[in-house]
Amino acid sequence: MTALSRRTWPFGLIARKIARRLANAVLVLLAAASLAFAALHLTPGDPVTAILGGGTQTPSPETIAAARHEYGLDRPISVQFGLYIARLASGNLGQSFSQHMPVADVLRAQGPATLALMASALLTAWLLAVLSIVFAVGRRTTAFARTTETFFAGLPQFWLAILLLWALGFELQIFPPAGNRGLRSLVLPTLSLAIPLGGFLARVMRDSFDLALHEPFILTARARGTPEWLIRLRHALRHALLPGISLSAWAVGALVGNGVVIEMIFSRRGIGRELFLAVMTHDMPLVSGIILFIALVYILAGIATDALYVVVDPRLKATRS
Amino acid sequence: MNAISDIGRQDAVLHVDGLSVAFPTPQGLHTVARDISFTLRPGQVVALVGESGSGKSVTARSLIGLAGANAGISARRLTLGTRNLLNLAPSDWRSLRGREIGMVLQDALVALDPLRTIGQEIAEALSAHRWGNRRSRIQRVHDLLKEAGMPDPALRARQRPHELSGGQRQRALIANALALSPPLLIADEPTTALDPTVQTQVLDRLLTLRRNGIGILLISHDLGFVARLADHILVLQHGNVVEQGNAARLLNAPSHPYTRALLEADPLRRPARAIQPARTASPLLSARNLSVRRPGPDGMLRDLVSSVSLDLHPGRTLGLIGESGSGKTTTSRIITGLMRPDQGSVIFKGQAWNGPERSITERSRRPLRRHMAMIYQDPLGSFDPRWTVHDILADAVEAAGRPVTGETVTALLDHVRLSAAIAGRRPRTLSGGQRQRVAIARAIASDPSVIVCDEPVSALDLSVQAQILDLLDALQRELGIAYLLISHDMGVIRRMCDDVAVMQAGRIVEQGPAEIVLRTPSHPFTRALLEAAHALSAPADSHHIVETRAI
Amino acid sequence: MTRLKRAIALRETGPALAAFYLAILLVAVIAPQVLTQTDPMAIAPRAAFAPPSLHHLFGTDESGRDILTRLIYGARQSLLLGVSAIALALLIATTLALIGGLGGRMAERGIRWLIDVMFAFPVLVLALLCSATLGSGIVPLVIAVGIGSAAGYTRLVFGQVLAVRDAPYVEAARALGHSPFKIIRRHILPNAVRPLVVLATMGVGQMVVWSASLSFLGLGAPPPAAEWGTMLSMGRDYIAEAWWMTLFPGLAIVLTMLATTVVGRAIQLRMDAGAS
Amino acid sequence: MSPSTPLFAQSRPRHVRGTISCVVACAAAVLLTGCRREAHHVAPQTPVSGGTIVYATDREPVCLDPHVAGDMPQVFVAQQYLDSLVAMDDRGRILPWLATDWQISDDGLSYTFHLRRDVTFTDGTRFDAQAVRANLDHMVDPHTQSGTAGGYIRQYLRTDTPDDYTAVVHLKSPYAAFLEVLSQGFLGLESPRALARPRDVNCQSPVGSGPFMVQRWDHQNDIVFVRNPAYNWGPPTALHHGPARLDRIEWRFVAEPSVRFAALQAGEADVIDSLPPEAETPAQRNRDLWLLMADRPGNPTNGTLNVRRAPFNDVRVREAFVRSADIPGALGSVFFHHYRHAGGPLSPSTPFYDPAFEHVGDYDPARANALLDAAGWTGRTADGIRTRNGVPLIVHIPVRSSWPTADRTLWEQVQATARATGFQVLLENSDDTSVLTREQAWDYDVRLGYWNTDTADVLRIIFSSAFLGPPTGHANHQNAAGFSDPRFDRIVNDALTTTDQDRRRELYRQAQAAAAAQFLQITTYPQTTRLALSRSVHDVRLEPSLHVTTLYDAWVSR
């Protein structure tokens, strides 16, 4: 038994972990899809009326019936659900009612813009957080940094967005107020997302950073004559990264799902805006498509997190991977 | 002592004259080290000895400029070689550290950055002083590790502390301190909380360094260990030097009572336990062929414990000794029914207490629980942070199904020689010794027939250790409790146990009555343990060891 | 040691100010008329978009209503919304966390999985579902925000419960022979719930912010409610002409968040001090 | 047509407000006389060919084919790449376009169109009678999901094609407004070959015969049009002949009004539509900009009162509610005095509009109170809400989440003023679909909306019993008031049977009178097209039927 297991375990273990991971991912996606379906079908409101452009138009009853039939909305819910899941299983996200195009295309068109914004916001947030943590030395400075971080973390993103838009976009006209053109148009939205997030990150990491600073190995490093900033950057910070990483994993998804307001204020294209339209028109395929997209982002973020965990703290190799 | 400080002042590595360290507090200046003077010459070892709070560490750190930003340091004279250490600028300190003064602290597991390879750590000591280039540094690191007696340095350099054995770890730590071969090495508790065998390795390493002419300032609470190394000893108490002088003289004829107390506290220097006639009565608790197998870091199944069998007789103490990771704690968790073994069985008071069978559940154990209590290595963690001492004890009494009154709690505190006054306090505000006493009080609250003590004193100062051990001893005599005592410290075992079981890599390699196992060890590992223990206590020529051998 | 004193003083002033602000807020919630005489609802189209002045400290909005007055009267609804939303979120979080933490391995796995799923649902979607099923108004808003933010809190509390569950003092209690229920009641619950107090205080402001972003999307509190989030989102269209319509409601929200956070931190320190 | 659509106002001289600078006056002049040189305050210039215009608009169409669904943004796009069978001029007269001339049978049931022979679609397909049939069939085909075009020609029966360039359209019933609706971009003509493709494909890349062709549609970002070099069949209302002057149009979507205006100021956009009212004054002051505005014909922005249930089943209560709302006051504060009050059931720019009914429902709290007392709403709740036998006087108004902030504010002020007379008005926010569902179920007291069309026949759509929808069950009903009156029905139906303009005018006067007397709506302001343009942009016109932007004549001087 022992001998045998000694040979097979490592592979078995890894294979098992990957398998479990995939299974879990699939389960999550399936559940998300089903919930989205259920939710949108249980809520009152007939998508067809929305498809046909709203109540102030004059679609004939035949038109309504035709539309209902085209999207299978005239079938019993159970059948609709069955078809829906079957379609998903075959990798087909379906056709958006309101956008008159395949959901996959919508995601392909709008996903990159949102992901780009999300990525730049995340990077900026990390930059801010790390700077504030590493270079706020001394009791007074640290206290100040703490307060600032708390303040930043407390800023509502959209409020910040509006104020930035007003100050830098309208009054000073330093940055373009709107659009998806070029990096400069990315600056304001990025800042309005990154500043609160950065404050949050810093707040989360600072505690473990301060703990790390009192560890013996820091004393050892000092006793080596290593310069203070290097000690903070190379030794202490690394021990503070883990909470920041797991927070980011959460933030990634949150940015995609709830970035709609920012996208609207800066008239940016993106998933959030698309989600808003879809939600307003009860566009089931599109809503669930986007929910699946977000779920996927979360799952990938989770995997990335675990990978980073091991990179940052190799001792975890055993438990994770 | 003047003699010492006068001779060869010029070639002194370190000259300290009238050093005092003080910290500001809201109540005003608080002096933690007062008027300390000594001279350290190349190839010499000066030791600062004292218990926690004696100010020895602060003194050491003030010599390397790390006593803290707001530390007030004053001295008539403070020179490193020819260099004056008083009021140096931070940058000057930095250039000194590592190059002129190396420092080693405690266990490398915490003293080296656990996230970085020891290679990176040691290389940093070089790069911090712009020594050589990347390649030459790597080479230098390998040389240092080889020099430190590390097998296969190239490989080790790429590993992290937790991947190394205790001994290798400490070697790496010392190599890191000596990277730029400074003339002065400060070793702050270099062996605390290490296994004896590792301690001896560190000891050997330090001896070599001394032979190589490096001046070593040794900080320790353990006179026994210091005795093996130091030429000159300063005994500190509450920041004052109560006694200092030549090591041999000071150890053989301690003049100050505190010094004597310290010496007496060393368990190895105290009389071994009076032999108890082995009872024929059936064992109170007996474990048979306990085995536990778990997947290790690499995913391979490893035996944490394999076919361990023990018998614990009423009123006797069974010592379980072994090094960290030898499976002591796993065994104790099985015996206390906190963990289910893969194989084997535990019979307690004639009933099935633990085993792989599903029939044995916590529920079935509960009626017997009150007869078995535990004392943990870290008492603080075992107390609910929200609770006062009174809550904790009351809870234990209640668990034993006895009525809780103010008296019962007071009585318990009295049993463990604590004043009833602390009943209202939370453990976090108590000293280590007091905490452990509370833990003991909780253990005896249900007046159990067995108490399992897992490393009950390893975290304490020697003198406190002695008191706690005495207390356990007394309680055993008063209440006839049987102890299962788990420890890595031969001294403690020898002091407390009637029977001894020696564990190595999850197996019991030797077992029997204490006097036999400890006097005529049959298994090489047991012998190694004993030698390590003796090597670490007072010099071989001193009479104490002879006595221990005579047992 | 003056530097030390100053530092201590500094540490004291923060919470003091925060507490003071919250006190005023409390008055506004209980008896707004104490703080202002003007009617928050009465419109005066002629006086619309008046910039801050002695007459209107924070200026007036697009209907000529005094913004300061509306902020004061809005406090009740906004905070009520914030408090009940966070209460709901934490209720959900704690229940799930306890189930997952104490319900055995399957439950634990199940909850982990559930959290992943919950995260995939943006607050916007939930807000829609609530408003569509429960109609418009504050209650659906509270429910939407509460449920929407539950996922994050669940993860936090869950971690806490697991930590406490495996704490040595829980094991010690088992070794004493206590029954599982007693252990849960005496050790796990209290210790797992302790940090929630802080979470809650800090969460209130966050909830108000959520409701604000929902009124951006036209799903906010129904008018003429002087709910802060709604006021803020109303001002957005006029930012170029009437910055005060956006600035002051936003400030009210931010200060509330700050104050609660600071006080929350203070409470936390108290509790830790108490525990030590 | 959802509310955040551009709001237009045709600027006939008598409507030009003092507050509006000469810019609009000249904009009006542009429409009438083409005196654009003075209008622009620039040195005389001759049009140049080439260049690109960046046109920033608020909403993105869901589909570029205006037959599908049929929302305002679609017709704006369609106007650039589609031609219509007939055109309408700014006096409401129907002129030939792709149809050179036509005859209408005496029974008004069949229209014979004679078509131009030189027209080809940009995919090379020939424009002929088959194409006309394909288009009309496509509009009424249920699978097209046409909300507007199909709805406007419900009377359509079939099209015969005696020869390639003659199309005979048969109707089920007389429909005098047929030519008027045909002139709307919603009923623009597309390439039959393109129409043959699946609907959703055609939505992405439609093909017309217009002055521009759709080059690409980057969703949520922009649509790019390029010049149709072969174009030689512009509408009679156009200022020039031959291909369009611009090489390219970048049709950008910038939803946020303030951002859109900022983009114009920053020179990132050359033309923006739905200029936000708060930006109008700054825009007038800005010497680099000019404005182009016109009211849209049809039924003005309004709240329609549901007569099917209490309290508005009582005409006195309806009148009281209408009179209790201070619309001019609200318009003044919300829209910075830039919007004019439209009092009657028709927007002033609608054919056969009669100004007599402008002030039927003017603000009059005293009368409102008297009426409510008379109607028995005499009780009062603690907080001053009127009651009748214990029932409080509550008015439920579902508000779509997509309804723009300014209009929300407008109704918030109605809420406030109505409260003074004892109405409790509840504005109930919800997502569009939920609101629509309530509307279908008649679960509302006031329904917010408007109707843009170029014919007075709109009165039939919004008030005649033919548009009540099925008696049971949920379905769209355009007659939001639930008003049903045989006499009114007869008037509006008669109006369809005659093509005699004077007779029609008389009938529609009666219809307006009937509707106004019933107090079926609180009408607020006429829908308006509001363009702000850079001075380097010239000859941007508003197509007269719906006052949709046309860039066919436009050119840039740089």
C-alpha cells in the first residue's frame, strides 16, 4: 500500500486537484446560468415588448406572437430551460433579443474595453497602495498615510468620477472627458476606479506589513546593513502581499460587474453598459451571458490568485497548486 | 575585572564602558540597562546572561544601533576597534553592520526571511555593502556555506529555511552574519527553542569561530550553554550587572544569589527524580500500535506515528522525549482523543477510548473526559481571549459536573500558588509562568487521573520552568495524578519522569524506567540525545555532570 | 515627551471629530426640524440652481430646494437604508458562514461554492430583480443592496468562523468534555461575531454609496425622497453648471463613511484592549 | 420611441422665442430661405467637397434597419443611407423622390407609384417595383419585428408590379396619411437583396440607395458612413445635386449630455444632437458654435391620464389634475427657460395643428380645487391629501429607469404643485420592461410618453378605440388614456378617407377639440431636435417630415 501510493501519489494528487478545480468551475458556471435564467423568468415583465422598442410603438399582435415564437418564449419554462442549458453545453450563448446579434459577439466586442479599464485600474491601485505603504516611514507619516488611505477607500467611485470629470475634463480640459479613444481617455476612468481601490488595498496590506516589520528576519536584514527602503520593499512588503492579492481577485470581478456607472459617466463602451441595457430590456440571453462572463473572470482570477500565492509564498506549494 | 579591561586595550574588538540604555515612556525615562562595562578581545567570548526582561538583548542591540529610534544610549566609552560608536549617523551604522559587526538571532526559521532562499539572504549581506558582482557573490555564498559545513552548498543556496534541517538552517544563519567576515559577532539567544542535537552543532560552530579569532558577544538565558563557551560572563538582572567575571570562577563559585538561582534552575543540575517503585497495577491508560499516515508536502504518504505503544500507570509520570517532528505531539493528540489513529487503540480506565473504529465517538468519550486533562505548550492560545481567569476555571469546573462557587475557583488558584486576586484578569495580561499555572489549575479542576502535558515549560525562563516543574511534582504527590509528559528537553525528562519513551521519526526507539534508559541507553539516538544534553550543560570537569552520570 | 503626547492627542482627535459628526447626524435622523426650519420638499422653481450663499449654505437644486435642508432631512432615510441593508447583508453572511463552518465538510465545500456563485451576480442585476418583483421604493432597494453585497461579507465571516473553529481554545474546550452545542454557543459564535461589529459600522456608508449608484441607473429611492444617493445622482447632469448639487451630497456620504470607519476602528481597538 | 431621443422644434418665425438668439432665427431661415450666409456670420463661402464630420449623438440604435423595431436613433441613421419613395417639405406638402409621380384611386384603396429608373442600391441591386414590394412586405412581415414602420401601414394589403417601374400598392382601408408616413425615414427603402438576408445580419450591415453607405458599425462606439459616389437622386428639398459633399461621417455615441457638449467644445465632435438645455445658453454665447433646432411633429411629451379607473375616470378630476400642475414654471427651472410649453394634443409643427387648444389646460389651482370639491374629494388626510369616502387621492406614475433626469425633475415638480391641491403623486421608478408590463396591464394612472410622427393621424393612434389593444390580457395599447368615444373614432377615421386638405383640417380640428375637452393628457413640451454645430460645419439640414438630421448637403470648411 505504502510503496504503491508513494509511486502514484504526486501525479494522482495534482490530477485530482486539477480535476476538482475544473469540476468546481463548471458547477459554478452552471449554477450561475441557472440562477440567471430562473431570476429573469420569475420576474414579471415581457421581454418581447422591450424587444419591439417599447410601448409607444404599434407592433401588431402578429408581430408580437412571431417574436415570442422566434425566441421560444411561447414554450413551457421547463422546455426553455432545457434548451438553454443544452445550448450552453454546446458552447452557444444564444442570440441577444435587444442587440440583434449573438451574445458571444457582444461579449467579444465589449469585453476588451472593460477588461482593459479593469486591468489599468487594478495596476494603478497597486501602484498607489505599494507607494503609500513602502514610503510612508515614521509614526507621523504613517498616521497620515493611514488616514489618507481610509479616506480614499471611502470615496464613492462615481462621485470621484464626476468630480474628476468636472475638474480635469471640463474646467481644466487636461484629459478628454469621454470616449474609448487612446490611452488618455483611459486616465480619468482609471483614476476614479483606482484611487478608492488603492486606498482599500493599502489598508488591507498595511496591517500585515507592520506585523512583518517586527519579525526577527527584518532585524537580521538590518543587522546586515541593508538599507531601510530595501528592507521594506524586499522583505516586509512581500509578506504583506497575500491579503492584497486575494482582495484584488475579488476586485477584478467587482470591477467588471459594477463598473457600469463609471462606464456611463465617461460614456465608455463596455460590459457594464451592455449589462445595463440587457437588464433594462430583460434580455435573458445577454444578461446570463454577461453573468457567465463575470463568473468566468472570477474563476480565472481565483486560479491566478492561487498561482500568485505560491509565487509569493513558496511554502504554500504543498497546500495549493 | 579591572585586570581584564586593562590588558591589551588596544587590540580589543569591542570596548564598552558604563553603557546605559533608556526608553521614554509617558511616565518618563525608563532605564533598561545600567552602567555595563566589558572588553571583548579577538577569539574571546563575552556572555550576557539573564532572564527575559533583564535587558541583555537591548544592550546587545544598542551595540549595533538597533535598539530603536527613541532609545537613549549613553556610555563613558563605546568603541569598536578604534571606532567610536557613540552618536553615529544612521548611514554610518549601516556601513558598520554586517561588515564590522555580524549578528545572529534565535531560530533561523524566523531569523531568515522564510520567503527567500538562503542564497538570496546571504548574498544580500554582500550586496548591501556593494561587495563584488552578481557572479562573484554567488561564488562567495557557496564558499561561505561550505565553510559553515553545509553539504552540497550550491543546492542549499537555492532552498528556503523551511526546506533545511535545523542544523543546516542555523549554519546558514551564521554564514549570513559572517558574510563579510566581521571581527565581532553578536549571538542573541542562538540556541533557544532548538533541539539539543542542533544546539550542539551551533555550539561547535561558535567554538570554531572563536578559535578563528572572532570576538563573540553571546546573549543567553541558559548558563549551562554559556558555560561551554564563554571566557567572561556578565549576569544581568533588571538591567543591572549583578555579577561578572571569569567564566570558570563564576560558575564554580557564584557569589550572587541570583547567579546561584540561575544555576540551580538548570534542570540538569538538579537532583534526578527519586525513583518510585514500579507498580504492578494494571495500566491506567495503554496505547497499542498507534499509527497515523498523512500525505506530506510532496503529496507522498508519510508516517507521522507508526506502531506506538505506551502504558501509563496511576500516579506515575511517563516521559515522551524526541526532537521536533518526531511525532510526540501527534501521539499526545491521539491519546487525548483529539485525533483518530489509522490503526491501533487506546484503552483508558479499561474502556475503549480511541481507535479507528467508527463505534468510538467523541460522544462515547465524553463521560470519561473529566478524568483526563491537558496542559498545552502555548497556554495563551488555549484560553478564549474574551474570558477572565475566573471564567476559564469556572468553565472547567462546570465541565466536570461540579457546582461552581467563588470558593472552588479560589481553591484552584490556591492549589497552583496563585493569589485569588488574578481571577478577574484576562490571561493575556499575565506572565508566562502565571498563565501556565492557570492552565494547570484548569487541568486539575476536574480532578483528573491523567494529565497530558505537551512541552509544558519549553516557552519559559529557566527559573520559572523550575517552579512549574516543582508545582507539577507537588500536585502529583497531593492528588496522585499520572502525567504523560512530552518534552524535547532531557533535563526536564530526567527531573520529572519515572518511565521514559524515546521517539524518533514517529517510532518509539527505546522505552523503560527512567534510571535505566537514562543511565545505560541502548539505542544510539538516546545516547546522542544524552550527550547533546550533557554537552550543553556546565563544563565536563564540573562536578554536576559527574553526579548525573552517577545516577 | 511632547512628540509622544502629540501623537496620542492626534490619535484621540480623529475619533472625537468622527463621533461629533455622527452625533449631529443622529440629531438629523431623530429630529431634523431642530437643525433647519425650511421645508425639504417645498419647491421654488424661480430659485432653482442658486449657488451656495448665506441664504442657501449649500445652494439649491434644480427645483429650488435648499440642499442643506434636504441633506439634513435625507439623513434619516439614507442611514436607515444603510443600516438595514448592512444588517441584511450580515445576517445572510453570518447564517451562511455558520452553516459552512459548522455543518461538516460537505457544507463547507457547498458554501465555498455558493460564494463563488453569489459573486457572479452584480448588484445591478439583483436591484433589477428586486424592483421588478417587489416594485419601486426603499424596501426593494435595501434588499437589493443587502443581498448584492452579502457575498463579500459572507467570505469574510466564513473565514472568521473557520479560524475560530480551529482555534486551540476550541480544542481545549472539547478536551474538557463540553458538548458541541455548548462549544458553539460559548466559544465559536461569540468569537466569530466579534469582528462583525466593526464590519457593520464600516458597511453603513458603503451601502449608502450602493444605493446612490443604483439611483444613477434610475432604480433609486422614489422622489421626492431626499435620499443622499438620489440627490447625488440628480446633480450629475448639471455638474458643469451646478457643482454644489453633486459635491455636498457626496461629501455627506464620504464623511459618514469616514466617521463610521474611524469610530469602527476605535471600537475595534477598544474590544481588543478589552480582550487583552 | 424612448424619451432620451433628441427633442426637436421646428422654428417657424412665430415660434422663435425672445430668449433664443438670432442663431435659431437664422437656423429657421436656413430651413425656409436658405439664407445661410448671414445665418453663419461668416464670409461668403462656396461649398467644398471632401472631409469628415464627427457627429456625436446620445443613443445607439439597436438595429440599423429602421423597419426592425423602429426607435428614433434608427431613423436618424437611416436618413443618411436610405431614400424614401416620397419626400415632405417644411410646409407638409408631399413631393416626389424615388417615385416621380403617383395616382390615388378614388376609393383611396390603391396607390400607383411611377418610379425613377436611374436608381441603384449601393450593393449594385437595381431599384424597381420589386424593390418597393420587397420593402413594404418586409415592413409588415411579423418576423421583421417592426414596431413603427409596420405599425404605420397596418392597412397595407399587397403590391402589384405591372411593370418594372410601376408599383401599385393596395390597402385594406382608406389611409389618407399613407404618403405622409411613407415620407418618414422609418419607411425608407432598402436593397431587396440585403433584405433577403437574416434579419439580425441586415441589422448590422443594411444596404440602401442613399447618399452615404454604412461602412462599419463598432458597437457602443461609432458607425462610419462613407460617401456613395454614384448618388444622383437627392430629395427635392436638398440644396444640391449629385453625390454628398462629405467623404465620411463618424457617427459617435456619447450618452452623457454634458460630456457630449464638452466634446463639441473641445473640437472632438463637429456636430452634437440632443444638446442638453443647461448647455444651450453657453452654446449661444460660444462664437465658434451655432445651433439648429426644430420642434418635432406629433403628440408632445406628455403624461396620459388613464380614464379606465379611479380617480381619472372622472373628467373633473382629470381637469383638476391637469390644472394643478404648473408646467410653465417647471419647464422654466428644469430646462433653463429653453423649452416652450405645448398645451394642445398636437405639437405646433404637426400638419393641421390648431393653436386654439394651447391654453385649455393652463395652471389654475383655484379651479382645480373647486373641481375636486365638486367631484366629492372633500376629505383631507393628516398631511393634506384629499380623500373621498376615506379613499385618498393617489396618482400612480410608473417611471422608466431610462427616463432622463430632467424629465424626472419635471414630474417631481408636477408632484409638488399637484400636492398643493391635494393630489398625492407617486413616481415609481422601475426598469423599462417592468414599467411596460404595468402599462400593458393598465396598472397606472399616468403614463409618460410622446409620439413623433408627421401626421395628425397620431390622434387616432393615441385616442381612438382601435388602439385599445385586446379587451382582455396584456398587450400593447397605444391609446394610453383608455379613451373610447364612437364620435371621436368617427372623426379620425373619416379624416383618413378624404384627401381633401380643408376637409381633413376641419376634421382634425374637431378631433383636437374633443381630445382637449376630455383632459386626457398633461402635455408638457414639444419634442425637439436640438443640434449644436461647429462653425466650420455648413448646410446641415433637418429633413422636414420628422426633422431628422440629414448630412447630404453638409460640408466642412477647414
